[in-house]
Amino acid sequence: MGSAERAFERPETIAEEAEKIEPKYHFEAIKQLEWPATSLVDQLKDKIDNDEYDILIGDDASGRVPTLILRSVINERKHQSHADKPPKENEISTKFIAGGRIFTVENDAAVSDFFKQIRPQTKKKALLVTEYMAAGKGVDRLARILNEVGMDFDVAAFSSTSSFEYYKLHRANLKDHELFIGVDSVDPPLIYAQSSLSGVTKKTKLTGYDPVMYMSAHAKPEKKSKDRSRIDRLRQQKFINQVREDIKILADEVVKKVWG
């Protein structure tokens, strides 16, 4: 079709063609993670293909979507490499730890107990995932506790506000572990700042305070309760479904860009 003919195309036809080329996201905040996710996965490519990790540990509320993105990428590669295995037996285990930035003795003890519980599931190595690192104290604290319970791990951050060298120099608990950073930027894309993507409020004994914000994309919608209307539950389910769809879209894009 020539340029003159295209000039008379219906606008909706051009828009439809554009959508086939560029995937349509529900949430701009998730779309913005495509760049750091691609950079991060490109660095992790060989480790993923060599099946070096058998568990992902997501840090805090904002680390949930990034962790689920990595899980989707890793599982897709596992399914491609081991198509003979049943899908459920060919997926990486995924856990979430709350309170990564809360510094109390009680919280440290709870986090330590949690890591001890999942340690038997870790036959190879864990990948600790966070959305971003600023000073890096929260990740360093979790790294210290992982070291104390004897779990081998690497750290993956979608973005950071300091350099790789800074964390290796100033965060002692990271020195003996590999650190992967998607983008190093003073203004990185952050879900942490998007309250609408921080999930639903739930109380947990893992932290000494309430509330703890959880991303609900990894869970089933809440059961019916007296103080939740049917409309609220439908809205929550729609939100969960849209987040899951965006995670799948982004993961597919990353797999195509990194592995071709």
C-alpha cells in the first residue's frame, strides 16, 4: 500500500496495526519496567539457562511485581527448555518477604525464622529480588540474615540510585554475592511510588507493625466479608487480572528481546 493510499486509511485501522506491533499495557508504571527488566534479564541470561536458581525471594510490597516478572520470564525459559516436563513441575518456587525496610529485633527474628523455613527448599541458590536500591540498607539487612541462616543467594535489583561499586564497597553483606542491577539512574521507574499498584492491606505476623502492603497479583481475591461489597470484590479481581496480564505481556517482550 502506497503512502497516498495510507493517507486515506481509517484512523482506527492504523491504531489497530500499531497495537499489533506495540503491546497494550493496562498500567504505565508496569510498562516502564520493560527497559530495566530487559537489562536485568540480559545479565541473568546465562544463569537462567543454566538453571542456577531454584527459588525467588521478593522483597517488600513494591518488589512483588518485579519478582513476578522475573518468575514469568524464568518459567517461560524453563518451559521452552524442558517441554517434556509438566508445567507445574517445571516452575521456579517464589516466596515474598515483608518488612525488608523495617529495622527491629523482633522483625529480624521473624525474617530469620522465615528464611529457615524455606532453606530446605533451596538446593541450589536463591535470587533475592527488589524493585530498587537507594542506600541499599534494606537489601543488605536481608542479605545479612540470609548469610546467618546459611542460604546461598544472588541479588537482582531492577533499578538503583547508586552504582554497583558503591554497594560492593559499602554493603558488607553483599560482598560475597553477585549483584545485578537493571538500570542505574537518579530517576528510575518505580512501582514503589504508585500506591494503586502496592496491593491490598493485610496484617502479618512477619512484621511487628500493621499495615503491610502486599501486591495481590500473586494471590486469589479475598473471600467475601461483611465490609466488602460485591462491586469492591469485582473491582479487585479486575485489578488483579489486569496486573497479571501486564506481567505476562512484559515478560514475553523481555524473552523476545533477550533470547530472540
